[in-house]
Amino acid sequence: MAEISESEPLNPTPDSPDSGASSRRSTMPGTKRLMVTLSVLFPFLAGLPFLLKSTEIYRSPLPFSSIDSLSYRLLQEPPSPPCRLQVVFLRPGIGDSADRLARLISDEVDKRIEGSLTCGSCGRNYAVSVTVDSGNGGCARSGIGEGDPCFWRCGVVDSLGLRNNDEAVDEMLDAALGKGGRCMGSGVGKVYTVLVGESDAQEGVRIVVGKHRHAWVEGNVGENDAALLIANIFIKYFVNGGREEFVAQRKGEFVPVGLDGSVVLSFSLLNAEPNDWVYDWNFQKIDEVMLAPVVQALAPVANIHIESQVLYHTPKSSICNWDDKSGGNICGIGDLPFFIIEVIDRYVPSRNECPLLLQLPNGQISKTNGFISPMWGGVIVWNPPECSADSQNKPLIRRTMSPEVQSLPRMIIMDDIGKQVKYSLEAASLAENNASLGIYDASAVVREIGRYRRERAKYLSFMAEQAKTS
Amino acid sequence: MAKLRRQFNSTVFLLIIFFFNSVLRPALALVEGGEGLEEEFTEELLLKPLPDRKVLAHFHFQSSAPPSVANGRHHRLFPKAIAQLARKFQIRELELSFTQGRWNYERWGGFDPMSASNAKPPGVELWAAFDLPLNEIDHTWKNLTHALSGLFCASINFLESSTAYSAPSWGFHSNSSKLRYGALPREAVCTENLTPWLKLLPCRDKTGIALLLNRPSIYRSHYHSQRLRLISSEFTGIILEQALTVVLQPSMRSNSPASSGYGFLQPSWSINSLFGKEVVGQCVLAKTSRIFFELEKDLAFKVDKLQPLSSWNNSAFELSGIPNSNIRELNAVKNLGSSVLYVFEVSNSNDHIPLDVGIRWKIPLVWSCPRAPFHMNRYLMGSGNERGSIAISLRSTHLHEQFSKASDGCAVHAVIFQVVPWYVKVYYHTLHIFVDGKTQIISDVVRKMKISPSEDKLSPGSMELLLRFPCNIQSAALTLDFDKGFLHIDEYPPDANQGFDIPSALVTFPDFNCSRSYQLDDSIHYMSTLLSKFQEENPVQTYTEVLLVPLTTPDFSMPYNVITFTCTVLALYFGSMLNVLRRRAGEEERLERSKASEKPGLIPLLLSKLSSKLKIKGKAPESSPSLSASSSILGPKLLTKVMLVGLLAVIWNYYLKNG
């Protein structure tokens, strides 16, 4: 292309100097030649992409745009699997009250669910079915619920049955609803059940949210009030997990979850140099005694696996320098990303690098001698007591982490966390007292939710405190 | 789920903190006790001079986890990843080998435990037996290949395809319908496979015997095979056996005193000269850590004849380092000698007293290794891209003379197991068997046969044959004809013109048992995992060569040719177009007309043109002012042209982008 433009100014030179007037062009260059040239050039250029296309090897394109649009769509409208709200009135019904009540509740839920973003739960994709179990064999159902095994079987529980101890009622309902009343295979999705029973008390309504996707209401409530209450329970507890704020803003840290939805907590004990000392732990016992109950309690919300290993010859990847003032090797906070590449670790440094201390950005030595990286794990450096003792090449003994190795950093962590736990427990019991005085009672689900909040608060305060000290 | 996760998140971290908090609680510190059995780890190395002046080094590491409910969850020594693998896929037995080079059965031995269990076909070989219902096995196998692929940085996941693996029923191992077998003969084995393998050892390659695994010396070897075998059951727990077999060529020490006098002195070597490192202490986590130095039975027999072999320093050789003990093989066959093992305890060595096991030969000795009853070869016959034949030949090594059994009806059995990819379409009815060059009736020789023909793009063909030969045969051969299939262009591997590999066939001799038992006196009360491996009763096995079948390949250079041709056409187009752009046809015609009136002769015309051109060149500097003047006049024109070109460039770019 450049040649063309260059050639043009040179072109007139042969004519200009001495050929005289005869050789000098008398007319302006015509457009015909230009057109001819362009007519060749343009088809050529237009055909070039086709040529390139025809010679390239076919590779099926990756659907990036589809992936993007899907993730965008998921973010905008989270998928809502179907679910069903089953309301059981344990009271005598009148005529076609079941259908009317179903409409009433459905309207109420519709009204309240507007504008709320639900994540992971059924959201607007719900169905309402009402059963009026009037006892003595009287049973009226809304819609075409007859014969569905997921439906409430009339006469299993009566209104008096709801007056027992909450825990007992909870288990009883779970049994009555067919072990969890899940009915996942029937295509209706999760089934949430609310029972409305009568009570002798003239006023006051008691609502209990059970552990297994059901709740019960005790009290003499009118149909409209009942619809309001049920819609409230459904949206607040069943759909939204009992939290006031909606999960529209999905900030916060997630624990990496496996494809099967399970969470693995992997604990490693790293012996940097086993020739110096080898430490061991009996994690299996710790797991059985301490962690298993916690995991069991969390089983309804998460499938947690706990595993442990002891690794050897795992030197840290960052360089730490000796500091005379603190009498130990100091690792700056900037080196931490390269410290160790395992997940949740306890690191026993080798003799050369012992004692190993972590330094906060403000120059102070970390009291906990450990760090937590959200979504990743944490490392705690544990300096063995032989560290300070100038012992030389003792015969190798496999040592176990035992009571006499309680070190100061550990105590601090214990104090910190102990205090936090104490405070949060106090706060929680206060809240529970307040709650039980009011209209709502706290059963297992509510309690569990409370516990999450408390633990989250604890975690946040712990992080805040760490940030403050650092 | 997401919101649960979020809630749950804080809990998890608290759990972590709680845990670290709790480890030191006195109540939980009573950790010892519990189950009596502990996880164990042993490391052993066997060194053996080979008859062809090479050295065999066999590293054997064994980790075991006792039966426990916590297997796969809590481990102290045993690699967690392997335990989880065994647990998740319900593996009863698994063997994975990465091999480079071919085991020389004639020179390095074909009738000893080493060749039977450690000689492997080139590339990757994987087999696994599962403890699962039959309908879940294929699915589990596929998942397993992917898991192993990730674990060992190898393309084991290619064994996922049903065209790549087979389900032998009796030809490979004992009768099992829950076993799957696959091989990748072309897989290149290198250090990226060794590193994850070493990571499974508790001491990695930081201390102990594994310290010797110096990458350059291993990958310079004539043969190296890195093996992993997993045995898992409810009663024994999980046993992980990791073995690395290397055949090295020691460099001849020029200053060896006897080398000048005798021509054929075996090279003297030591661990340091082989690996460039010395053993400086055992892995502290290993229960036993030993180095064995083995003298083959033929060699021991010859040394014995010179001087009763009792000392490590005798008239034939001298070991560099004093062995802690020596063990003799218990041999059923008298007057053939028995192999000798010198044992070195690694625990006695440290940084100051390194252990450098080696040998210095004093006299030249020639010996041979025990050979398998038949020497196996497999090769291709025929030419062209259409059809060919596979031939398996067995050449007797006259071993039966040593093991002469019943005089009448003496027979040798051989089991041949061969997997052939589907694109080599074997016609099994064309099986011909020749014994000593004469065609045999198949039913006379074949005792048992299981053939599963290949299905196109679905499953490979596999053949299991149990053959029975008379003892006194010299040679036998099997031939099978095949057609070469056509592949779709997508199915060709890179460098398809190289040819396609047919995995090694495995020939087993069930009559011959290669176990070795040793005279373990009371002072050696230890158990050696390596020696107990040698005592296992395994039949003699031989892998044949990998075959390279050239298949019809499409002209992969065709796209390149198309591009070059079209580019030539384009260049012509472009050139002519440039010509058109530059030429002023109208002007030339006008000039022609004005010149035509004068009508000079052709030669004067040419001369005048030439002279005018020369004049122009001479006057060029003078004409520069007018040129600049004209160029200033031509400025806008030039500008439009430049713009035009720019526009074209933009359009072109746009086209390319969209294209």
C-alpha cells in the first residue's frame, strides 16, 4: 500500500523536465481508471476474509457469551426450585373453606413476596395447599390434593397434640409428615407445612418453627389473621431462612464448597524438619470428642468432612530473619502468602528457625502467632518448648502435643475466644429471654439461626480485633 | 444453598479456631493408646550388578495403614490422598506403572521376582480391581483414571475412553470380573510424574534412601520404571507399595588397577558414582531402612568356586563398606548356587559417616541371569497400509531341562493376554500356530481361549489364550492377520505419521514360580518388606515389545498447501493490481500518438528512450525545485490517496475482526 502512495509523486517526473508541452498531460486523470482499479481492489479485499475463513482449521467456539449470560441471569433471577406450602387447619371447617383459605394465603404470600429477592429457595415458584382436618374423619382439601402421599394425612394429629412440649411436638410432626415430609421425588419440591391448631387460651398466639420444615400456630386466630401469620412464617423463615435482610447483596466470604455440596476441613500438622523433632497428634480422638458433635449439629445445613494428616519435611517458603530483640525469627506479614501452601495448618518450625514469630505490619509480634485467610484456611505456628532449651541431638522421640506444651500464644487465643463466647452467649440468652416473652418462641430452627448470627458476630469481632491489633 | 453457605462460613472459621484452641486442652491430651496397630513406613534399596556391565537399583517403599474407620480421614504417615482414593473408589487392588525403556529379559533376568513384578511395559500401565457391583465398575474406573491423572500429572485420563481399556477375565490375573486393564504405550514419563510419586513418601526425597533419586541419573538410565501398587482390604488395611527400578550404566573407572591387565573387567561402582549422592541417614519415620546388595546365583556360584563366599572382601570382588549381615537364598535346585544378599543398615550412617555401598571387581567374571522358559518376541508382518499380521514368537531357553518334571507328557503352559486397539482389526479366525516351524491344529495347542473382538470406536479387541506346548520344543509362533482401520481426522493423535502403538502383550507361565525364600537366621529377626515381596509366589511373566503400526493418515499438510497456493494467487492479483494503479494508460497512449507522427525506427526510438532516461538521472538534482513545487501541487491528491489507503486498511481490519 505504501508503495502506491510513494510511486505517485515520482510519476510526473519523467514528463516534467524536458518532454515539453507535448508530453505533459493536458487533461485531469479520469475516474475510469480509478474505478477499474477499485473494482479489482474491493472484490479482492472483500474476498480476503472468506479466503482466510476457508483455509483455517475449524475449531468449535467456546460459548463464552452464553456462559456470561447464564451467570448474569443467575445473578439477576436466582433459580427457584418449586416448593409447596401446606397449611393444615386442625379445626372444623365449613364447606369449601379449604379452597378459599388457599386463595387467601396465596394472595397474602404473593403480596409480601413482591420485591424480595430469594436466593436458593423457591421464591415465587410455590404452590399452596390447604387441608382442613376437622377431626373425627372430617377432611377437606383444596385443589387436587387427594391421594398425594405428600399431603397431610387427616386425623394423625389433633389440636390437643400441639400442646405438648415443643420438642416432642416437633418430633411428632416430623413422624406424622413422613420423616421430614420432604417428598422430593414427587416433583413438587420441598414441602413446608404449617399447622394451625386451636387453643383454650382466649388471647395470644404462639408460633413455633420446628426443625424439619414445619411450624405450628397455637391460638384462636381468624382466617385473615391466620393467612397473614402463615405468609409471614413462610416468607421469613422458610424462604428467607429467618433473616431480616434479604440476600440480595451477596457479599461476604464463602467457604469453598465441593461439587457435591460438601465442605472439607482439612487439618495438617507440618513438621518442618523431622530430624530435629517430630510432633504428632491424635486427631481422630479430637475429631470424635470435639468436632463430631459440632459437625453433627451442623448436618442439617452443611455436609462437613473432617480430615487430618501429619506431614514432614515441609519447610516454609518464605524467608524469616533473626531478631535479637524478640529472641526469635521474625516473619513479616507480607511474606504470609508464601508461607505454606496447605490449608489449615499447625506448623512446627525446625530447630534452625525456632522460635518462629509472626510480625504484624505495625512491627509488633503477633500474639496469636497465627493467621487466618478467609476462604482459604489458617496457619498457626507452634514453637516447641525444646526450642529455647539448647538441647543437642537428642534421640528421636515422637512427641505428642500434650498439656505441658501450653504456650502463651495459645492462652491468648483461648482468652480471646473464651471471652467472645461468653459475651455472645450472654447476649444470646438475653435475646432468647426477650423472644420468649413475646409472641414468638424459639425452637430449634430459630435457635440455630441465632447461633449462626452469634458465631458470625464472633468471627467478625475476632477479625476486627485482629485488624485492630495489627 | 448460597445463603446457607454464607451463614455457615463463619461457623467454619470458628470451628477452626475452636479446634486450635482445643488441641492443647488437658482433657484431650491423653492421645496415646487406642488401636494397637500403627501406620508404618519402610524403605529399602536393592543393588545388583547385571551381567551386561550395568547395575540394577530397585527402590522399594512401603506404607501401610491398619484397618480403621478413620482410613481416608486421619493419617499420620500414610498418604491421605491414596487412602481417600482407595476409599472412594472401593479399590481392592491397583497397580500403576510409569516406564521408560524396555526390560531386557535375556540379560537382566526373566525368572526372578524382580522381573516378574517390576518389569513393566513402556509407557503407562494401569489395572485396578474393585470391590463394587459389576454395573458400577466401568463408571468407577473412569473416575479413577481422572483422579490418578490429576494426582500423577499424566494423561491417564485417556484410559477413560471405552476404546482404551479392557476387562480381562483370566488371562491377566486370577479370575476376576471386577478388574480393568489399560495401557498407554506412548506416554512419556518424566520428572513431573516422579515428583508427585515422591510426595507420597513421608520423607519425600529429603532424607533417607529416596535422597538418592537424583533426576538426571534416573532419566539417563537404560530402563526406569516407577510403580505404585495399592492393596486394600478390610482385614489388612491399606498397603501402598512404591517401587522404582532403574538400570544404570556405571562409568568405568579408568584408574581401576586390574583393568589394564584384563580386557573384560566389570566396572566398579558405588552409590555415589551412580547417583552422585550418598546415603546420609535414614528417613526418621521409617521403621526399617536398609540397602541390599545382591549377587545373582550364577555369579555367587562362580565366586564360590574361587573361594567360599563368606566375606565381603574376597578374591573376586570387594564391597566398599562392611555389610551388617548376609543372607543366602534357600534353593531347591542343588549345584546351581544360590543368590547372596549383603545387608547394610542405613540407620548406622549419618552426615559424618555416609553410606556408600559399592563394589570393586578384582577379576573379570562372566555370568548370566536366570531366564524365563521362553524368550518372547512380537513383531509385525506384511507391508502397505491395508493389512498386516501380528506374530508372537516363543523361543525356548531350555529351562525345562533344569526343571524336568514328569517324563511323559511334560508340558509347558503359557497364557497370552493381548489388547489391540479397534483400528487394528484383528481377524481372530486367522490364528495360526507353528511349533518348530510346523503348522499345528489349534485345538491341539490351545487349551482355553477368550476372544472379545473389537467394536469400531467402542471397545478394543482382547485375546486371552492358554497354550500348552510340549517341553522339548525349540520355538513356537502365533500369527494373526489384521486390517488397518480408518480414523476420522479428529481422532488422529499428534504426529500420526509416526504410527500407532499397540500395547505390549503379556505372557505368563503359570507352571513357573519365581518366588525366592531366604535363609533368615535368628539374629536377623526383622521383617523386610522387600524380601517378603520376593517370597510371594508369582508366576513368571514377560511383556512383549510395543508394536508400531503405520496407519493410513490423511494429508495433514493439505491446509498448508491450500494456504500457499492461494497466497500465490493473491500475490499475482496484488502485483497486477499495483501495476494497474501505477500505469497511466491514457497518458501513454497520448505520448504514443505524438511520437507516432514522427515514426522513427525501432532502434533509434529505444536509443532515444534510453538516452532520455540517462539524462533524467543526470539532471535529477537540478530538477528538485520543480519536483518540490509539483509535489506541493500534488499535496492534496497525495493526501486523498493516503486517506483512501487508510480507509481500505480500516475496512480490511474490520473484515478481519468480524471474520
